[in-house]
Amino acid sequence: MAFKNIKNNYNRGNSLLSYFVSGKHKQYHSQQFSTTGIVQGLTATGGVISDYTTGPGAVYRAHVFTSSGTFTVSSIGGYGSNVEYLVVAGGGGGGYAQPSSVFSGGGGAGGLRTNLSGHPLAGSAFPVSTSPGSYNVTIGGGGAGDRSSPNTSGARGVDSSFGPITSTGGGGGSSYPSSALTGGSGGGGGTSNPPANKTGASGNTPPTSPSQGFAGGNGLGDGGTPGAQGGGGGGGAGAVGGNGGVSPNTGGSGGAGVQVAIAGPPTSSGVGALNPGPGEYQWFAGGGGGAGRSTPGSGGVGGGAIGGYGNQSGFDASFSTGGGGGGGAYTGAGPSDGGSGGSGIVVVRYQIGQLTATAKATGGAISFSGGKTIHTFLSSGTFQVTNGPISGETLIVAGGGGAGYYGGGGGAGGLLWYGSPTPTKTANGVAITYNNSTTYPISVGGGGVTVGPYSVEPKRGNSGTATVVTHPSGPYSATEGGGGGGNTPVDSTSHSGRPGGSGGGASNQNASGSPGPGVPGQGNAGGAASGSAGSNQGGGGGGAGGAGVNGGSGSHGGIGLQFSTFGSIGAGAPGPGGGTGWFAGGGGGGGSAATGSGGGPGGPFAGGGDANTSSSPKNGIQNTGGGGGSTTDPTVPGTGGSGIVIIAYPS
């Protein structure tokens, strides 16, 4: 379905839907439309574009940013200059636990700010203009659960912003004797044996009105005897974190987040976190659970992670939600990491037109481009056909692998393509048929982080997570990306790239490893390390379009693959020559010079992260499956980018 009577066609977009009015959600089916004979709205670019309906025929467009970019306005149109926004910062990391009976606090959620009409947290109107026309969008990463020294708080999440609107990163959870950190929402307090409790940190710091988040809960211990012993939960955007030890030996629960239904039908869009109670998505900024001696604290709804218990590390929060990481637990058998906070998200929306026709399916962000209807799943959800059967093209990309320190780049997530061949990719199979009135669950994999066994310091990158489309003729599963090698101790296993959809690059710092292999039809092998052991030149991670380059000057990650139709609706990453719509590039390999470029020669293309020598990690780009870039800093090798699923069929 084309747009008519528009001089400059819009970037066509998704159908994300549900409108929050006076405390009640009014849901409407996602629908195709044209703008013939009606007033033209704003024209803007940036993010993944999403078109959807609310109320009696009003059509809105949402721009969904899961990685940093620019929102650019080229004309105002007839619906006014105000836009509505959601800005969520990265969540804080949970506290690290070591030694004797330390139960750490969960990470605080990233600050959440919105001006969605009718929402209880709505701020003031936000008018845009064509002068300057461009508004920077920054997506904050989640803070790491501290893994470099004992008894230190998790790291604060990174701020997210849309123009002048800034949400503050969530505070890190406490690990006694360190205190929890303040932030958008505060980190939870930790506890130890003998009893030495820490209070939760304040939220809404610096203050905003309405508040961007709440305080973390307190830690509570009783000297190791059976009873109350647990870290406090991190604060959330909707509630304070729970106190530890309220129930015997139980961590405090993370504070609840809030639902901001600005980006899709809450029952199927997959944007944000799922609240299993009502079965709806678009919940954000839940606090991380505190650690307990026997029972972990639950994560706050909105992406908050579960805490650890016994000798267990805290879990990582969900990406693109701003959730807090879970606190680590330690009773004497071994130290435990805190979980990492979830990355943030920004959504901008405005009215553009009126409804005229119905769509053939629901689920994901629905776009219209090149005569096709395109459903883009940035996180897990369901695809349901309402007017079928339908048959078209399906792109499935797994999460990319994390990189290693002085080592190999992370391998890209496996890439599967079903449908007509493109200039850059032969299809793995014929187009998948989706039947009428059938629901197809979709699981989008997260990127791998660099958190390996504590004895491996610095650590080898971990693999990402597989992405799966559940189907009677499948399942169709893209294999996760492989992680690059770390450096010590001296053994080949720690220096070899992990296998995956595309394999991780090898490291040879103190020992020689081998590159990780890729899965035929999904990706390629990582690059080998160069020179003798100790030369610090790791190989690039493999990509969907080519193997990683061997270590040395310019150890690039393997190039990804381009799907230009999907680039037209904002999906994918830049590629060589300025093209868009690239996916599954490998991370750059590095060493003492850290010169590797992600995703192919010359730059961080196709979603892969560059190698670097600073303390700023070069992560794979979210929702591209790109591998993380290596680094010389032991605490910050790049993480892999999350995966994506795109289903397209004739409109």
C-alpha cells in the first residue's frame, strides 16, 4: 500500500499501538492507510519508523531508537509541531559479592521521562521545528555488575536523551562495604556477615518533575544464622525497591516499572518488557532484584533482573528496557558477579493522517515500503495472521558475541533469510507461509557480554542468544554469535574464539588460540591471531558476509549482509559507501594498538563494534546482531548487539 499525494514520501513504518488515556488503555488494530485528501503531518526521519492508529481513525508515526541516532524534522505539516516522547536511560548494575556472606543489592532502573498525553508521568509539551531540525538521540548502555574488585557497587547506567530531555542512568547496587549509587532510580543496599547493612540509594537524582524514578530498598543481615539475610532491590520508575530479609533469607524485590504505551499494540508489539499479568508489553524501567541467602529477589516488571542466591551471580536485565541488574550472592564457595543493567530506549511519536484500510497481520512494528508490509520485531513477541494465509520474506538474526580483552572480536549472530534471493544473500529456503488465525511466537536473542569464569581474568567474550521463529515447519533458529578470546591464564581454550552463527576471533596474548568456526549458511569463521604468543594482535569476529580478518594492523570484523528494503524503514546499520540496512557484522579484533574495525574494512559497519584502546566500549549495535569490538581495558570489552526478526509480504 503506497502513500499518495505526498511530495516527499515518509520513511514508512511500523504499527505499534495502544494509547494511554485517563489511566485506561484503548487498543485498536494496526492498519494500513493512505493519506489521500487529508492534512499532511510532520515529515521526519530517524530510528525504526512505525505507523499505527488510535481512536477513531487518527494515524500516528513512532520513531523507535534502540541505539543512538538523530531525529530530523524536514517539515511541520498540518497537525502542529508538538511531539510526544519516551526517554529511558540504561539501568544500573547489581553489586559484586565477595567474601564471606555478602548479599548485594540490585541495580536501580534507568530514569524514565515521558510526555505521552494522559500518562500519569506526563511532562510538558515538546514542540519541534525545522530550524535546527535535528535532535540528537543518545541511548544509554546498562551499567556492569562490578567484576574487577571485591565488594564494590555495580556501575551506574548511562544517561539517555532526546534533544534537551535527559533521563539519568540507574544507580548501581551496593555490595558491602560499598554504598549503593543514586541515579534515575537508586540501587539497592547490600548486607554482610557479621551484620553490616547498607541502605538503598535515592532515586530521581538529579530531580525532575514528574519524578523519573524511586529509591532502592535496604539490605538486612543477622550474622549468618537462619533468618533475615538479603540485599535490597533496586528502585523502579513506578515504585521503591523492596527491603532484603523481609522474608527469611530472601532478597528484596526490584521496584516496579511503568507501562508507556507509545510504541505498539501492548499484546503483540514486543517493544519493552512483557508484564505476564495482563499479558502486555511496553513496560519499562523495573528495578533489579537483591541477592538472598536462599531465595533471590524478583526483578521489577519492566525488564528488571532476578537477583542471585547462595553463591550465584545476579542475572542481566532485559535490553532496551532500562531495567536494573540483579545483585550477586556469596556464602563462601566463590565470588559472584552482579548482573548488568539493561540498555535504554527512546521513542518519539506524532500524528500524520487518517485510516483507510486494514492490515493482514499483527505483531511487531509494522511498516509499509516498496509495496510490502513489514513487521519488525526489536524484541520478543508474537506474529498473528488476521487475513491470510500470507507468504513473503523472513529475516532472522541472532544476538552477536561479546569481545575479549587484548583479544578477538565478537562473532556476529547467525543470519537466516527465507524468500527471494537478494544481490547480497542467497536465501536459506523458500518463503515461509504463515496461516490465517495462527499465532507464531518469536524470541529475539540478546547480545553476549564479557563475563566468563572468575578465574579467567580478563575474561573471554560470551556468546549471544539464539533468535527463533516458532513454526510447524521449523522452528527457524539463528545460532548465537561467538565471543573472542581473553588473555590470562595461559591456556589455548581461553584464547580461542567461541563457535557460533559467526565465530569469534582468536587471541594470542600469553597463549595461542584458534578462531571460532561459523555455522554454514548462517555466518563465517572468526579471524586467527597473528604473530607469536604475547603479540597482542587478535583476529576480527566473523560476519554473515565474510570471515573475520586475521590479527595484525587492521584486524577487521567480517562484513555483514545488506537488505536495503529494511534499511528504508530504519532497520539495520550503515554499511560501506553509506548504504543502510546492514546486519550481522563481526566485531573488530585488537591488542596493544586495537586497530580493528567492526563489520568490515573502514568503519563500524553492519552493526559490528570497533576495537579501541580507551575505557569506552565499542559495542555491537542493538538489533543488528553485530559482534562486540575488542579493547585493552579489562573491564570494558564490547558486548554483542541484540538480534532482530523481520517478516515482509506484499501489501
